[in-house]
Amino acid sequence: MVSFSDFPTGGEGPIYLRIVRFIRAGVAAGSVVDGDEMPSRRVVSATLGVNPNTVQKAYRMLEEEGLIVSRSGAKSFACVTPESREAARQRLRAEELGRVISSLRRSGMEKSAAMELLSKLWDEDIEEGGEEE
């Protein structure tokens, strides 16, 4: 069963999007695998202290992405394929980069300066033993 025990309590954005990101991250990392049972909407609601409709909205979004399968009146399960795992990884990367880009824009940085900084930091990370993906 997918556990929400390590769901981050603090965070940015609406809770339903944070739930979606949490499951996406689990799929991307391999901690949520095909066939894993999802906790009921009521259980997630009680665990996180949020309205059940909020969890319903998150589950609906996950269904639309194809990451979970639900049947009316029945349990929901993770539906993870190699393609959906890679799509989740790509989406998480794009979201993270989007946040960084927004922050850089707000600080007044130009695109060329941002690209130069990214290139410099990327090369430094690799030189210091960071992993290249």
C-alpha cells in the first residue's frame, strides 16, 4: 500500500497538487510500483487533515495522467509502466526547472546570464564528482 506517512507537511501550492507531486515523485523514484494499492480518499484525508474533496481532486488528476486506476466503489491502484515512470520523471524535472526559472526572472536575471550560470554550475558539479544523468 502506498503510504502518506512521509508526506511533507510544509510546501508550496495547493494541497491537491502537492498530493499529485508526491505520488509522481514516488513513481519516478520507484517507491510506488505497478499494482500498489492506494489508500482510500478518506484515509488520505484523515492522515493529511484535508477535505476529502481535495483528495478526490488529486486522485482524479492522477487517473487522468494514467498513474492510478480507480473503479467506482472499489480500491484504487497504481498503474506504472516504464513509459509512465519516465513521463513522471520528466514532468517533475520540468516543474522544478520552472520554479528555478521563475525565481531567476523575479530576481531580474537575463536568460543568457542564467544559461551561463547553469553551464558553470553543471560543469563544477561534474568535476566535483556529481552524477550526470
